[in-house]
Amino acid sequence: MTSVQNNDQRLLDRILEDQHRKLAPDKNRDDFFTFFAADKALQDWDLDNDEIMDGIVDGAHDCGIDGIWTFVDERYVTADAHQFLPSRAGKIELVILQAKTSTGYQETVVEKLHFHLPTLLDMSRDEEDLAAHANAKLLDRTRRFLHILEELASSFPQVRIKVIYANKAAETPHPNVKAKGDRLRRELAKITSDTKADLEYLNAADLRERTARGAKAVAQLVFTETPMSTSLGEGYVCLARLDEYYRFITSDNEALRLELFESNVRDYAGSTAVNNAIGETLKSGTGEDFWWFNNGVTVVADAAQIAGKRIVVKEPQIVNGLQTSHEIYSYFQNGGQHRDRSLLVKIVVAPESGTARDRIIRATNSQTQLPAGALRATEAIQKDIEESLGHAGGYYYERRASYYRNLGFPLDRVISMTRLAREFTAFVQREPHTALRHSDALLLDDQHYAQIFSPRHDLDIYRLCLDVHTRLRTFLAQYAEDRPLLGETLENWLYPLAAMSAHTPLSHLRPDLGCDVLVTVGLRRCRGSTVVAERSSRSGARGHQALVASTCAVHRGPRADGRPGEGPRRSTGHGSG
């Protein structure tokens, strides 16, 4: 048994070495292990790179907490929570991560969490006092959880707190560690009267197993009646019992598999008249079958094959029936029974190339009013941006969440739609305050989306945005190594500096810019725009003059046809303030 466990450690080290080299060679080993552990710990929520990084608070004054994420009804809550919280919620979850590269569990780690967490999660906490020993990002993420807790109090949601302690241990924790973990769990259960807390230990074998598991690419659906098909193409129509469909849309730990809803993963409408009616039908005890009153769901897949009483589906995507799926999930989560009732399921195998798949997605979803942003991934502009960034910029643009990350591309080159929207807003529209405060809101607002992702924009402007922010991130990270950032978080500087860089005249970028500031200017031509990136260093002296001076500038260079360049387009909305 010991040999197997030691082999797990050696194999995990090999996996870490390989993924570190491929995904993030510039990160140090500890930082990469934190990201790796977070990715595996949060696997069932299917977060993208930016969402994982958004919750990582590791660093000075982290109170023994490496990451913290808040979910409302299985959805990660970003900075714009106050705008998009549902009026009612069934469940609020807080996930807290501690990741150590050590090969054993330590009592002091649990003790530190026990000391800090009750204070951080106290609604009457003293912000001034906490600021003295907790970093700004940690305070913000715990404040986000408390805000959500207060905002949704009237819907009496279930509150779940999960602490995950991950390391490279070969064995399970010592009884002394478990005893202290139990005390921490009982303390966290006091956050509210109906809070349930849990402590999960992930060792080398667990992390290796989750790495091997990956994202499910194949799913099986058990049907009740023989499926019908036609000679026009590959596909099936069948009835599936409600509990079997529930198994189809949930993971092994009964979490909703959000990867099945990539086209509209955040578009559950909550408590609406239609959804309430679906819920009432599920709860009714009249003996009438569910599919009589419901249009069913449509699944698009790469392949489908009947095997006995099951349909094996490769790369399934539920493109219609999101509301029904959520109501069925909620029904069984609350103890519902199938009572021999069934759901109508259509499985369509559409060609990967061509427009058939996109037309199916649009046609099946146009029957229901969806929030803006639900079907953006299939738009021509999104495909053009993906192709342009891949060919010209060396970036991998994820129209669909986690696609390139799962293929093993470098993390710092994988770009989500949300990140591009934020960086475009800060740099081109010069609205750093909006970029800092909002995330999904940028995609869900039709007017703002149209300003960002417009066919009128030169595609190279998107690469320019990413280049500028990438250079700023690199500089800020280097700058913060030996001197603190005011506000302690990179985000507080990144977007304002990007906005400043968009209109910094070239004449201002001189070697004598500030005391002891060395400015190295590098030019990059970008179809009507010239990026001027400068790195600043300051020997000996402290302060933030060098940081403010370290910006990238956009120069309106000539176009290819010789006429004056336009530079980046500006929004007609608010300025940068």
C-alpha cells in the first residue's frame, strides 16, 4: 500500500513538472501548485482561468488562505454581484483553499484558518483592524461573500462552506489534524444558523485522480423507450426518466455540470412565471407524465451511439432546455422523486464544420427570451477574433470556456471573452473604473457588447489591447517583488495604467522621465497603431513615480495606404474620469 502511495507522489510530481512547463513556465513552483490545486479543487464548477485567478488571494497577509470563491446556485459570483444577483437563491457556497507543496498535513495550517476565518466572515467585523493584517484582495473576496449573504437573506438559502486543504501527502491526515479540522468545521457552521461546513483533504492520489478525470467529454443517457431516428442524418428522439436525466446533467458529487451549457452557462432566469410553472409540474402528484407539458431538451453532440438501454453521447451540449434542466436539478436536489415520469430528449449530431451546428443552437434557443451574451460564442466576430489572435498574436481566445486550457496551452496566453472585454474597455474606451468593477456585465449588456465586439474594429486592436496589458502585468509583478503596491492588488493599477497609456504622447516618454527612471522604448507596428511599451526600473529609491511613469502608449501612426491612422476607436460614453 505504501508503495502505491509513494508512486502517486512521484507521478504527481511528474504531472506538475510537465504542466508547469507547458502552462505557466514563468510562475514559480509554489504559485503554480496553488493554481493547479485550485483548478482541481474547483473542477465540478468548471471555472475558466480568469475566474480561478480572481479567487486566488495567496501572498503577504493572506491569513493562511490561498483562494476563496463564492457561488450562488452553482454559479461563481464576480465583482458585479450587486447587479446580477437573483431575487431568490436556493444555495450559497463559499469554497476556501489552502494549498501546500509539503508532503504532510500540518496542525498549524488548520489552527491558522481557525484563528482568522471566524473574524473574516463576521458581518460586524472591524474593517480598519482587519486591514492591518489581511491583504486587500482577501478582504474584498470575503466582503463579497458577506454582501451576498445579506442581499439574499430573505430567500433563506442553504449556506455551505467548504474548506479544502490540498498538498502532496501520501497518506490521509493524522487524527490530531482531523480533530482540529473538526473544530474548525464546527466553528464555521456558526456563521449562520443553517450553515453546513465541511473540510476536505486532497492528497497526492486525489490530485492525480482529478487530473486524470479531466472534463467529461462523454456522457450516457438511459432511455425508457426505444429512440426514434431518421435517414436524413444522425440523431435520436427519446424519452428519458427524470432521475436518469438528472444523473446525465450532474457530476459524481451531484453538482450541476455547467460544461454542458457552455453556450448559455450563466443564463438561468431564476424565479420566473415559466420556471415556476415547470417547478409546479414537477411537484404535482396528479399522475400525469411530465413530458406532456414540456417541450423537452435538445442536445447537440459530436457523436451518439446506442448501447443497450443507453445512448452514449460524445461532447454533449444542451443548447435548448436550460430552464427545464435547472428546474429538474433543483427538484431532485430538494428530495424530489421521478414517479415514473419522463422528459423528451432530442440528440442531434451536427457537422463540426459549416453552419448547421450554429443554426441549431440559434433556432432552438430563439424560442425563449435569453439575456444578452447567451449565444455570443457562435457569432462571426468571435470566430474572427479567435482566428486573428491565434495567427498574429500567439493568443488562444476561448469563445467556449476552458477549451484551450483543457488542451494544455500556456495559461498566460489563454484569453477569455470576459478578459478581452475588460481590457478593451480600459484601453480603447478608456473606462478603467468600468473594467475594474464589472466582468460578466460587459458581456451581458447589449449596448456595451456591440461597442466592444464590432465588425467595424480592425481585428488587430484586440491584439494591441492584450499586448499592452500583458506588458503592464509583467512590469507590475516585477515592481511588486521588492516594494508594495498601494492598495496591494495589481488590478487597482492595471486598468488605470492601461487607460493612461492609450493617450500618452510619445514626446512624454523620455529617458529623463522622473528621478532615476530608465525608460526603454520598444515599438510594435499594429495596422494604424504603434504600441510603445516601456519598462521602468528604479534603483534604491522607493515610491510610485516609476510605476506611474511605466505605461504603454498608442501613437497614431500612418495606415498602410499612407493616410493618417485612426488609432483605437473610442466609446461615445463616459471618459476615464
